[in-house]
Amino acid sequence: MTVERILQDRITQNLIVEKRGSAGWITFNDPGRHNAISFAMWEGIPIALQALAEDPAIRVVVLTGAGERAFVSGANISQFDTLRSGEEPVQAYERVAETAQLALYDYDKPTIARIKGYCIGGGLNIALCCDLRVASDDSSFAIPAGKLGLGYRMTAIRNLVTAVGAAHAMEIFLTAARYSASEAQARGLLHKVTPVDQLDAAVEEYIAHISANAPLTLHAGKKMIRQMQQLGPQVDIEAMRQLVMACFESEDYREGRRAFAEKRKPVFTGK
């Protein structure tokens, strides 16, 4: 199989985009930070997806993380003080992240999240935007927004509820607990869990099955399923956005960032 890397001159080096046979691969490439997603990585995702969409030889796209320890460990905390503090920077960050998330969620071609290691916060949301999620049995999962005091956008909540149902979504979000791969699968977050040494074989099996099927049929079925998962017109999107912004403007959010930097448990007041 030939491997061709593309877009090196157009997007951050923290995203590796490759064509491998009938599959496109997008690798989050910052293993020193457990592939924590940065603003530049969010910006690069739609560009990478579009480039792979334009190649008719690519039948499926796989997203994964570099190294052995993480898929994506969440947002890059080091950027919070500059990019996720204050109304205008937060709104700009949310627009870019939302654009990337929707580009993946609404993507025409089938997508697979290949997960090994940490799949946390924004990383779990990225995985939930994919059509299929395969994880090694040493992986772990959480949405720790409540431990940081940050706002979690409505579409990300929609992705969680769609995958696991309202009851499990409540547990996962309200407790901010960490789950093993087997626990995550039991709650509906994963389609398949494998031993570490069988992860790539499981992904390749999915690639082979999908690549052998009729692209137009898969596209039509996926679009119909996504249509059924859309937010209804009765949802007040602006009110939900204001709730998110209120979290980012709160003292609890400032306390959550301080506590994370100081490696201590935060003390939240609800203000």
C-alpha cells in the first residue's frame, strides 16, 4: 500500500494527513501533550476533510492520535488564558471549534475513530462526531467540563446524547467520571473494544468492509441517519449559547483553570 502525505504546507504540523489506499488518515500529532487539540488543529480539520473528500479513491477516513498514550486528551489547556478567556476570544474559539466539529459530523464519507489511550473532553466529542469508534482496551474516556467550570456547547451535548441516550449522558456529564474502555462500551460510547495488539486489525477490517460497499448508498444512508439526529426547531440555540458563555465568564471557570495549573482540587461556588 502506498502512503502519501498531503497538506504539509497548508495546515499545522500537529495534524498529519495521509492517503493510504482507500482510506484517508488524519492523525493528531502532539504526543508530548497527549495530542491535546490546539486552535490550529481545529482550524486544520475542515481543510483536511475537504482534501480527502475531493479524492474519489478515498472511501473512508480514519482519525487517530500519534504515539501510544492518547487519541486526543482534550483541549490544549496552555491556550486557555489567551484563547478561552474573555467574551471575544471565547466566541472566536467556539466558532472555529464548532466549524471543525460540524465538518466532521456532517462529512459525506464514512469516518472511523481509532482510539488508543486518553480520549477526553474535546477528544471524546471528536470521536462522537465519527460514525464508528474502535478502541484498545487500555483506553480511557471522560468529559471533565464540570471539573474545569467551562461551557460545553449544545451540539457536543447532542452528540453525547445521540450515542448513549439521555440517561447515560446525564451520568457521564454530571459526574465527570473517568471510564475504562469496557465501561465506555457498556454505556454506548464505543462500537468495538480490542486488545492493544488487535486494534489495527479491527480498524482495517472496518476499512475493508466500508470500501467494498457502494459509496452513494452509504452516503445516502448516513445523511438520513444524521438528519434524524438534528436538533429540532423548538431548541433555543441562542439561549443554549448564552448558557455556555456564562460558564466561560464565571469565577468558577477562573478557579478551575487556576486549580488545574496548581494541580489541586478546585473549590467551586456557583458564581
